[in-house]
Amino acid sequence: MNAFAPDLQAAPPPSSKRGRRSSPWGWRWGDRLVLVCAWAMGIGLCVIAGAIVLYMAYRGVQYLRPSLLFSRPQVSLSQAGSGGFLDPLLGTMLLTLIGVVFALPLALASAVWIAEYGQGGRVRQTLARVVESSIEVVAGTPDIVIALFGLSLFRLGLFAPLSFRAEGGGVYGQSFIVAGAMMSLLALPPVFTATRDGLQAVPAHMREAAFALGKTRIATIRRVLLPSVRSNMATGITLGISRIIGDTAIVLFLAGDTPRIEPQGGAPIVNLLRGTGSTLTTYIFQNSPAGEGGAPQKAYAAAFVLLVLVLGLNLLVDRISRRQARSMGLTAAGGIV
Amino acid sequence: MNQHRRLRRLSIAAAMGVLGVATAPAAASATALVTISGATSSYPLVSLLAAKYVKLHPHKIRFKIAQGGTGVGIADVKAGSVTIADVASEFTSADAGLDFYPIAKYAICVVTNQANTLSNLTPKQVTSIFTGKTKQWSEVPGATATGPIEVFSRTSVAGVLTSFKSLLLEGKSVESSATEESSEGLMKQAVESHPSSIGFLSNYNANKGGLNSVEFNGVACNQTTAASGQYAGVAVFFEVTKGTASGAAAAFIDWIDKSPAAKKIIASQWVVIG
Amino acid sequence: MLERLRKPWPDHRAERTLGAVSLLVGVGVIAMVAFVATEAWPIFQHNGLSWLGGGGSLEHEIANMTAAGAHAPAAVYHLRAWPVIYGTLLTCAIAVALALLVAVLTSVFIVELAPVRLRNVVIPVVRLLASVPSVVYGLIGILVLAPFVEQHLITAHDKDSVQNVVQLTGEGLGVTVVILTIMITPIMIALICEALSSAPPSWREGAVALGLNPLRAVRAVTLRAIRPAIVAATVLATARALGEAIMIEMVSGGKSFAPNLSHGVPTFFYEPLRTLASAIVDYHDGIAAPPLRAAVYAFALLLLFSAFVFSVAGYLVKLPLRKYQVRA
């Protein structure tokens, strides 16, 4: 067409057929080895995951009876008489509820403040960095350290109303509300990150339109921005819930470790919060050869129920994020998260 | 008009709040709460005694019994975190300021796996096995297990370990290569699942079934020989308080000491004192 | 007053409230770190930094601490925690190295080699592995893997060779490392896959045009390009491995013993150990005794510090990724 690229005209038109791919038989040995290893790893990981799920399902079906889900644990010498795990199941749900109730307002407030108000001014930006970094510190803290922190903290006399006092004056320092407060630290980072990223991804024109209509910043946040990041929040909350459900250390240290839920005191709901109990995770731990029970059948049954719960939550996260991606016009191409 | 409605709503809410907070401690103080922690070997006995006591005094007392080992119980009661400590070993100089109340006697049995039908060990053999001098089952006459001897011991917080060392091990220590279990339940599981193992348990757990209890110097280890004084390894369970026991704790300990119902429970598997 | 709460808030009040709540979170976290450091101080006071070293039996030292009361003499605070630190370093290093290899190969498989239908199977599988709770991994380890190792892999000869020093019961380094690798691989796969798929395709196409086969092109070009993402993945996986407590407590054998390579290779992997996190689980019920409380908090401080260092390192390494518009 022009003097600069005479060959372009002479070149044949691009073929619509797929180009010839180089076949592995022509490669060097090193590359072939890597190919085989990569395939082996990929298939191997699937095989391992399949083995775990199938084995737990096999043991679960073998040992799980519907009566186990609805009967309470009992002190007994034999497997047959030691009851089911209704209380641990209820304990899991109660603790999740408390954890989310504590984490949600804190995470939302922080995310909103950092995303919307934390931009202007030196002081505000420094404070915003401080808050962001501290939430990253919490995200990176092992749950065992959080549990240990709670163990000593809630034995101070100041926190006696949160658990109870024994005769002799010592604050017990372990109860559902204590464990739930520390669990909220586990759920805080996922909710915070998801909400903050969602708020930052909201295009500027939505805010500008609201301001142009005369709304204040806080009203914009309440009525325009938060509803639009609802699915981000949902993903974050579900991630937080799955972290809470899967955690053992905090419950083991802080929830009193009694097989049954034992309320404390007289007031109707407060006594449950101040009471001690256990969750599915500590039930599994205590019934395994590592704990006191030596009841592997019950441990398998409870582990199967726990796995089903966690996998269900996983599917939920998947569905929410896929719906969100579709609504924003993107497709998840090859990404895992 | 709005002001009045607001004030009324606020005052109702405040009253309910105060009521709720007030009833909680009021209801709680009706039942005394006694917390206990300590030995895993006396846990079955203390749980039974506590359950019986609660049945006899309904709505007056509640117990929360944890385990952790004698050492943990003593540390807890020294720090004031629990009311009573369950202890399975004797008073030492480190326990100044604590009051020890004996409640029962128990025997410490040497146990092996059920498949290993070893019937008797002399004191010298016991010492030599647990201190690591004898290493193979082939060197122990009467043992049907083969291969190296796997010694299971308890972690240092165990009162049973302290008593075992002073009564049956001539004061020596168990070899440092032994695997240490942190409770009687775990020790029982370990010996049950390893064919060439040997360990020690209180007589209640040793004779529950699933293990081979070994005679010590020709004397079987059970409740009868412990009561008669024939068996050498008899130790005492204590309830320990910081200073003199008072209040609900004192009443409970007193009840264990004097009541025939408590004596009946103790006599079922353990040895009554006095 | 309720009226004032119910009316829409003016901006400055909302901002101040939200700011206060956010700062509360920040202050709370700082207070937590300060609390842990304060409780751990007596160990530093009596030992300096030499408590990180070795010598003596950690189990004896812990025994002394449990028996002591509030006003214990200085000798009770003596602590040499090297076996526990060595156990932590050993398990994390081996697990992260293995996980790196597995994760890179699997990510290359997922992004480059797998047909679409197989990819749609492998991705949920990876997510599944990431979401299994650690107590379930521990249960499988202690009920399936450890008995298998003890009955089929450990020989009487192995047990004899270390009988003077330690007993081999199946629970030990090998089982711990295998399960820890499976636990941290999904984290690395997620990050590396994202980086691989957002790396500029033109670079790889250029390499293919120059005559490299596709796999070699990935090795030579893309993997080098996403090196920061691989480092970030390694660092984050290490932080996760450091904090794993419950699973390790169940399968590591619970003995403060430093596995010794000079005992020979299969035996090395059968030896029991203890890590910082599993030591906290084992000793936490004795924290009514002040010296033991200081020791356990010192372990926690070390964990907190390392996890913090690794998280910061991961964040710093991820920063240059934004230059290449690689979402990681």
C-alpha cells in the first residue's frame, strides 16, 4: 500500500485455521519433564482433594445418624451412650452470630471512613494508613495469638460481667460472648477489605450525581454507595463466616470447653451469652485421639457435618461473586479468587 | 407532647435495662458457683461426688470442673482463678499457703497392652524398664511382646507421675525419651493402641478394661489390695484450697469427709480414708 | 435526644463518629500487641535474648514454671526455647519449599496446559482445599496418616536406632509437613494463577514467535515476569504456616525435641517435634502461674512479630506488581 511496508501486500492473508502448535514430542527432555510434572501436580491435587472428600463422606455416612444432629451430648463411658452434637452445632451458630454482629459495624465503619473520608488532608491520611495497617496486622495475626490475648484479657476484673466469678474471687474469663468478641477479629479483615475495595470500585460519577442533587456525603453513602456494594459485603461476610466456623483455637481457649451449653445466671438471653459451651470444631478436637474423648466415630460424624457446612458456604461465595462479576460486565477469566 | 412521649420511652427503656442487669447478679448469687481444676486421675471421682452433692442440694450450688493436671490445678488455686484444686500427689514445700484435704486413696498400676500378657514385675524390673536401662521386651521374662519397649509417661504437671516416681520408681525419673501424655485418658489410649508399650495409670482407669494390669512384686493392683495395704503404690487424692476452705467449698469438702453417701461413691472404685 | 439520632446526620458528625470507630479498631489492635509484649516482658528481663537459644530440657523448664507461684525466684524464669523454634522453622521451611514447587507447577497447568473442562474442575478443587478447616486436616492426619506411617513405614530398626533419644510413634515431622503443604498450597496457587493470567500475553507470544515451545516460553518469560507475585505468595504462605496451631498440635507428637538429620533420612521424618503455635496450645492451661504465662506470651510475641514481618514483606513485594497492572 505504501513504500514503507511493501512486503505487507505480498504477504498471504492470515489463515483462519488454527496455527500449527509445536508438539511435545519435539521438545527437549527438560521441557517434557516439566510438562509431565505439571500434569501430575494438577491431577494429583484433584486426586488428593477427592480422596479427602470421599474418605470424609464415607466415614460420615458410616457414622452419622440423624439422631446425632438432634440429641445433646451426655457423659457416658461408652460410645453408644454419649449422645450427639446438638449443643456443639448450636454453639457454632451462636458464636458465628456474635462474631458477625461485632465485626460488621466495625468493619463497615472503618471501610466507609477510609474509602470516603480518609482521602483529604495530611492528618486524616496518616490516620487512615494507621487503621488500614492495623487491620492488616489483625489479618496476619495467627488465631492462636488472638485466643491467648483473650484468655488473659478477659480474666481482668473489669470484664467480670462478660463471664462469671467463682467462689474465691477469680473471674472465669471464658464464655460465648468473650469468644465471639475475639472471633470478630477474625471476620473483620475480610469484610473490611471486600467493602473497601467495592467502595473504591464504585465509579466517581455516581457520587458526583448524588452531590449534584444536593445530598450530603453521609446520605450518599447510606442511600447510594452502600446498596451498590451489597454483593461485595455479602462476599466479605460469607468469607468471614467461613473463617469463624473453621476456627478451633479461639473456641478451645475462650468458650469454656463444656460439651453442653451451660447458661450462666438468670437473665434470659444474657445467660446464654455469659455461658460456656463448645462448637463443632472443639467437639471434633476433643473426641479425636488428641483430646479427651477417644471417640473417633463421633469425631468423623461431626467433621462430615462441618465439611458440608463449609463447602456450602464456599458455593455461596462462588455464586455471589459470579453474579457480581456478571452484573459488572466482567468475566472471571482464569482467576481463582 | 413529643417531649413527654420521648421521656416516657426513655425511662421505660432505662428501667428495663436496669432490671435486666439487676436480675442477672441477683439470680446468680442464689446459686453458689464452685470452680475446680486439676488432676485427670481424680476427675471421675470428683465429678461423681459433685453430681451427687448437687442432687442433694438443688439450686444451691453449681460446679464447673476442668482438668489440666495436678500442676495446673495448683497454679490455678494459688492464683485464685479456681476455688478448689484436684491434686493427686503429696504436699511439697512449694505449696506453702495451700490447705490439703484428703478425700480418697487410689492405687497406681503398671499397665501394658492387652496383647502383652505380662503378669508380674519386680520393683527392680519396673525401675530398670522405666528409666531406660532395659530396652527390649526380650529381656523381660514373662512378656509376650517383642521388639523395643515403648515407654509412655505423663507430662510434668501430672500428680500421678510424681506419686509413681516416689512410690514405685524408687524416686528415680522416667527416661527422657519416653513419650509424655498429658492426661490419663490419653495415656490409656496410647497403651491400648501400641502393642509394645508400657505405662502407668490410676487403678480406676487401669481396670476399666482394654489393658493388661501388671502385678507389682506379686501383688495385683486393684481396690482390694490398695485398701488392705498390701499394694505398694497407694497414693492420696486431695482437694486443695488457698488458705482454709470457706463457704460453699468448705461445705462440699466437709460433706465428702463425713457423709455416708460420699463414702459409698468413694468405696465403689477407690479407697475410703480413715 | 432520640429525635436527633433519627434525623439524617450532618456530615461532620457522621465523619467524626465513623472516624472514632475506625480509630477504635486501630487502637484496639495496637493495645493487643502492647498487651502481648507486656506479658512477655519477664522472660526478656530474666533471659535477655538468649531464651531463643538452646541447651537444657524445655520440658523441665516448663515443669519448674508451672509449679512456681507469684513470687518465683529468678532461676524459675530460665528458658531456652530453641527446640520449639527449630521445630517451627523446620516445618515451615520444608512445607513452603514443597508448596512452592507444587503451586508453580499446578498454576502453569491450570493457566496454560489444562483443557477448559479440566480447568473448571481444578479451580473448585483448589478452593475446596483452601476452605477445609484445620481441625479436619488434623483429624485425617491423626486417624489415617499417622497410624499408616507407624504400621507400614517405621521399622523396628528405625525405632531401635533412636531409642535412647526419642520414641517414634508415627506422629512427627513427615506427617506434619505433608499436611501443612496441602494446607498452604491453595493460597499460593490462587495468587500465582492470577498473576499468570494477567501477565501481558504479548511477551509470551514474542517468545513463541522466536521459536520457543509454549511451555518453555512460559518458563523463560512469564514465570520470570511474575517473580514478585511468586515471592508474595511464598511470603503469605509462610505467614499462614507459622500460625497453624491446631493441626500441628494433633499430628506432631508433642515433644519439645529437635529432629536430628544425623539420625538418617527416613528416621528424621518420623521424629516428633513441637512448634511455637502448638506449644501455646499445649501449655495454655497453666497460665495462672506467672512464669509460665510469661513464657507462653513470649512464644506468642515471637509468632506475632514473625507474622507481622511476613505480612509487611508480602505487601511491599506486591507493590511493584501494580506497575505491570498485575492484580495480586
